[in-house]
Amino acid sequence: MTDAAAPTRETDPLGVSPVAAAMKASLHGDRIYHVLTTAFAAAVPLLLLLIAISIGLAAWPALSLAGLSFITASEWDVAAGQFGAAPAIYGTLVSSAIALVLATPLALGVSIFLSEIAPKWLRQPVGFLVDLLAAIPSVVYGLWGIFVLIPLMRDPVGPFLRETLGLAKTPMFSGPNYGYSMLAAGVILAIMILPFISAVTREVLLAVPRSQREAALALGATRWEMIRDAVLPFARSGIIGGIILGLGRALGETMAVTMLIGNRPEISASLFAPGYTMASLIANEFSEATSDMHLSALMAVGAVLFVVTLIVNAIARWLVWRVTKGAR
Amino acid sequence: MSRRRRQAQSVMMISMTYAAAAIATLPLLLILLHLLREGAAFIRPGFFTEMPMPVGEDGGGMANAIVGTLILVGVASVIGLPIGIGAGMYLAERRGAPFATAVRFLSDVLNGLPSIVLGIFAWEFLVRPFGGFSAMAGGLALGAMMIPLVTRTTEEMIRLVPVSLREAALALGYTRWRTSMTIVLRTALPGIVTGALVAIARIAGETAPLLFTALGNQFWSTSLDEPIAALPLQIFSYAISPYDTAHAQAWAGALVLIAIVLVISLIARYATRSRFGLGGD
């Protein structure tokens, strides 16, 4: 745009030299301004590239040694020099899955409540409280988890699931229950990603045109039928995007999970068993890693985490963008 | 289905959304109440001015951690704010350009990266080559987290500035850069400050990127090339220690940390609402 404007200004019909000189000087200013802001904008992709390259290079020794078995091998034994990331990958997936299962219906319910149902005076305060969940630092969630959630998991949650609901026989809920477990990590993650899913879902629901709702009501739909048949289908891919965005958060969440999951590199079918996630594995072992290969293996775990969250986020952004682009 | 059954179903589903709202706000209230109950008793003036006591002993404060967090946030702001605001200005002015679209997307990607990944990046970039943990490395990790947050809000705030304002300045003979710097940026400044505050509130409570960059420090240190204490790190190490006195300190620290974060968030929220009238969606 700057370049297109330049010639017309230089062929100033008056041709008064001081004005022309001043304009020339200011066009220099335009150029400098443009170069500077472009440089700042370019810093974002550069930073991302720098992160990818430096982690990739540091991870290379471990990845090239183990090859694909790095993500399939289930033996993580530092002393023996064996680094299989499967338990951490499994733990990351399972704890995030628990979080999604618990948080999605709640987040959907809250968002529908806030965008369609709540009386005006309730919308602000409730929305604010849900948003505040996102402002609580991860380490505070972890602290609360250790002293409140973990005891609750031992009793009454554990006995309730096993005896009252009769799930003790299923492998998912068998074995000893120390409290520190995949399930505890999943529950805290659910609380932590709830505000992210609900924020996106609310935004998407608000993007649904009014006419859509009015048409449904005019056809005789009840309020719920209007939401189910007119609003939700319209917002579907955006809601899915919000859920995936929450998944991205859950995959990489570190502190609260590290403090609650029990940190044991084993794959166990039981949700009461301790586990590990990629992020908590790095958090726990990185500062104690002495051998080069151990460090490189942890960097490789970081690289896997990087790639996974990158893909998950890209999909989520694309889905949300598809719904909201029409509304702007 | 009969009309009555449909109505009943509707009422039931709507009450379920009420229930969802109640359940979703419950954890926040539980956490805040518990924090107040456990932490408030240990907050006294000395908590802000004294150094931590050796493990297992009563008393002591977190003066070094509070100052350390301020320093880390300062370093992060020096890195994150100029880049974030500059990139945001670029994005707002070159809305449709392919490069702008790419930068916007990559900034979202950066925003979605787990903070621990930024931590190992800062370690690889500043700790490994220079042979030691440092406040500088911690600040870099936090600053990298800030960039996408600030970029996003700056872009959105600049877009809120009416085009007519920009056109008026250009028509009066202002050059583009002076229009952007003195008219547009000035008008959007309160919003940009709000965005910066939100970003600061977010990084002030981060622990994971500091674990192997700033590392934490039991002693007084304000130098940028030494390990430095930080409130979240201190809370973490107290929380996982076996001593009750340490747990009490962790609760008190968490209360202070949350108070800092909430106050900054509230200021930011209030400032946006009064200026643009969009505080609550």
C-alpha cells in the first residue's frame, strides 16, 4: 500500500520543494515503520522455528538411536539406559481422555446456559466465575489436589465407584487406590480445561444467527428443541474445535498433573494406578538427568509433545475459524 | 411425542444446564475457600519481608520469591511486550496479506504450545551454552509465552479503532507511520495495556517453564545470570515436601500468588469494560 501511494505524492502538482522534501522524509518514516513492524511480526515464526530446531537437534541422538521404537517401547529405565516413551504417551492420552469426558458435557451445559438460557443478570457473574478458573495457576491446582482431591479420591470416590456402582471387577477400576492416580490427574485436568472449552463454545454459540433460533421457535419448537435442532448443529464444528483446543491444553499441562499422577512409568489398565505423562516426565527428570542420552531422550519426549500439540491445535483453530468466519 | 412430554423434556434439559453451571462454578469456590482457610492464618507482614526458614522450622517468609517473580515478569515483559505489540500492529494493518495470515496462525500455534516445551527450549538456548541456570533463561521462557497473547489482543484492540479516525489523520496530511503511532496506537493504548496485564497475570503463575531455567533459589538474589527464586517454584517445592510447616507456607504462598493474579486480572477486566464497553462479552 505504501508503495502504491508513493508515486502520486512525488508528482505533487504544486511541486513546492519544501513540501516535497518533507514528504520524502516522511516516506522514509513510512518505510522504517513498515520494516520495523514486519520484523516484529517475523519474530513469531522465527521463534517457533528456533524452538523446533533447537529441540529437534537436542532430541536427535535419542531419536536416531531408538528410531520408531522410541514411541512404542514401554521400558523407561534410566539406570539401564532404556528409553521407551510409550508409558508417558499412554498416560498423556488417558489422562487427557478422562479430562475431556468429564469436562465436555459440563462445558457444553454451561455455555448453553450462558448463551441461551440464563437471565441477563446471571450471565456476567457466572461467565466471570467460569473464566476465573483459567486464571488459577497450575501449581495452585496441584497444591489443592494434593491436600483436597487426593484424600477425596481415596474416600469416598474410590469406594463409591467400586462398591456403590459395582465397578470393582472391571480392570479400569481395580487394584490398590493410593489416591495419586491417572484418575486424579484426569479430574484436575477436567477442571483446568473447562474454561477453555466453555469460552470457545460460548463464542461459537453467540455466532449462530438469531434468525435460526426464531425460525425454530416459530415452527413450534420448545426451547430445548430449538437449541438441539437449530443452534447446536449450526455451531457443531466450532464446538468440536473448542473441545480439541481443550485437548491441546490437557496434553501439555504440567504442574498439576506432575503433583497428582504419581509419576510411575508403567502402563496399567487401572485408572487408580499411578502413571506418567510426557510433560510430567520432563518436569520430574530433566533437572536430574546427568547422562547425555537421558537428556536427549527427555528432549525427544518434548519433541513428541511439541508435534502432537501442534497438530491438535492446528485442527482446532481450523474448525473454530470455519464457524466464526461467517459471523464477523 | 405429545406436546406435554416435549415441554417436560425441554424443562428437564434446561434445568440440566442450570446444574452444569452450578457444578462448573463449584471447584473455583472450593479452591478459593480452601486457600483462604489454610493460607490466611500465615499471612503476616513478615511473610513479605523475611527470607524462607530452613525446612522444618516455623516462620519465615517469601521475600526473595516475591521479588524473584517480579524480576522474572519484568524480563519477560521486556522480551514479550515489544515483539507482541509490534507484531499485533503489523497484523492489524495488513489484515489480508498472506504473511499476516501465516503469522496469525503461527502465533496461535505458539500460544498452544505447552509451557514446559518453552522451558526446555530456554534451557537449550540459554542454560546449556552458558553453563548455568539463570533468571535470564526463565525470563526468556516466560517472554516467549507472552508474545502470542500480546499479539492477539493488540491486533484486536487496534481493529476496534474506527477507520474514520485513521482516514481523518491521513487526510490532514499525516504520514502512515505517524498516524499509526500517534493516532491509532494512542487510541488503542488502554486496550493494549489491558492485554499486557492479562498476559502478565497468566505468566506470573507459571511454574513449568521455570523448573530448569530460573531453577529457584533459597537465598537472596536479584542478578539475571544467577538462579532466582519465584513464588510458583517455592509453592511447588513446599507442596511436595513432607513437612507440615512447609505445607502451611505453600498455602500462604498460593494465596499471595492468586491474589496477585486475580488483582491484575480484575484491573484488566475493569479497564477494558470502562473503555470499550465489552468487558463481559
